[in-house]
Amino acid sequence: MPRPALFFFNEQDGPRLAETFGPTTLTQLRVLRAGVAMGLRDLSDERAQVVRALNDAGVPVTGWLLLPRDEGYFATHTNADRVEAAYERFLAWTRAKALRFGGIGLDFEPDIRDLDRLMEKPGRTLARWLLRRGRGARVADALVRYRALVARVKADGFTVETYQFPTIVDDRQRGSRFWQGTLGALDVAADREVVMLYTSLLGLVGPSLLAGYAPHCRSVGVGSTGGGIDPFPKLGWSELERDLVVAARSASELFVFSLEGCLAQGFLPRLATVEWERPVVDPPPSVRFAGRAARFLIQQLSRLG
């Protein structure tokens, strides 16, 4: 089995980037022949310097569009106009600083303020999400605008990546928009769709869901190794290696969240030694059953849309 192509998410503010992308990191990225999807939390001079260093080192860079927190942070069904404006700012900055990006990333997730509420009051927030799923006209309008944005980005010479929750697989298989309306994620075609299967977020059933969804995905995101916005425990090396090997059974492109987490835990050199064809021990029967039950529930709910 050939080694999958590797990419790393990076989600840091400008002042932290120089520390992350030092000479040793650039060398390790070249050894791994890996790319970087850089979260554009700012358009600072510090970030421009780091992107230029990545360009000079021959490391592919994708501009992962992110918004201010008070605009939702991620791409949702309510803020397409803000994402369009963010892309315009990106273009102006890139041209002014003479930077090279191979692609643009659109991260379809709920509004970050809703995710904050989910952490504080999960039951009430989930109920709100289910109630809002009937806003079909808003979802349809957002799909039109994002598809037009994708066409614009491609016409400007960039490839387009989307970062999606795994429920997009179930909506698509059933011709549904249930999970799109519920979570605010959207089925927008792109050159590369990365399905985020972070076992750190999925708890006990995480490995089972990863194994169940990965065969439907060309590109899979695994993690989290640290960084980012969630408060959940992070993956150690054995868990990350397990997830990479399981995903690589079917996916040809693997994204790791995050680069800064891998650096903090000393994972980059170890990634060059992964035995991609080694067998993986299956979870216990009770865990496999729980994972199948969770997937069945997700599939049945998607029929409601």
C-alpha cells in the first residue's frame, strides 16, 4: 500500500508562527513531503513572512479561511457574505505581499458561538440545532452563494478544499439536507473534501466511527494532537498512529490536526517511521456495537431531511 499524502492543519495567531515554522520544522515537512493548511486567523506581517518561508522551502500551503469570532469563525449557512469578504481581503493581502498559495480551504462547521454554547449547555444547544433544521430556504441560499464562491476561487487559479463533518456522507447518500440544516455544514463540491474524523472528539465510539466512515472518503482528517478550540483530551502517539493507519486503508490523503500539537508532542520525526501496512487491533465487541449503533442513529436521522 503506498504511503498516503500528508497535510497538517495549523491554527495559530501570527506571533506564534515563527516559533512553529522554524528551520527544523521546514526540514521535517520536506522529508514528509507534507503540505500545510494554514488557518488565516490574521493577515499579519508575521504570517506573510512564514508563508514566504514555506514558499521558499517548497512546502505547499493552503489558505484556510477563518472569520473573527463575532462573525462565526467558520463557514456556515448564515455568513456566506462574510466569507466572500474574507476571500477578497485574502486576495489583496496575497498580492501585496507576493505570496503563493496553492489552494483555499472552506471549513463548514457550526458558528463558533454555537459551539461555545454546546460546551456549556449541550442538551439545550442540541435542541436548538434540531429546531432550526427547518430553515431550508436559508440553506438553499447559502449553497448557491458558496458554490458561486468556489467557482470564483477556481477561476482565480486556486484549488478548493472543504473541511466537513462526517454527517455530510450520510446526507449525500440519502439525498438529504437534515444534517446540513442542523449543523450549518453544507454540501459544496470542491477539488478536495476532507472529512474530519477526530477520534479525540468522538469518545469511546471514535475508532469505530473512523473505521466506518473512512471507506467513503478520499481525504480524511485525524486528530486532535493539540491546539485548536476544543477542550477535550488530545491523542497520544499510539492513538494517532492507529487512526492514521486505519484511515490509510482507504483514504489516499490524510490531514492531521494539528501541526503545532504534533510539534509539542514530538510526533513529526515519528511520522516518517509509520508502518502503513501494519495490522490494527479492532476495538472490543462492545465498542464496535456502540459505534454501529451511533452510525445507525445518524443515518436514520438523515432520513428526516
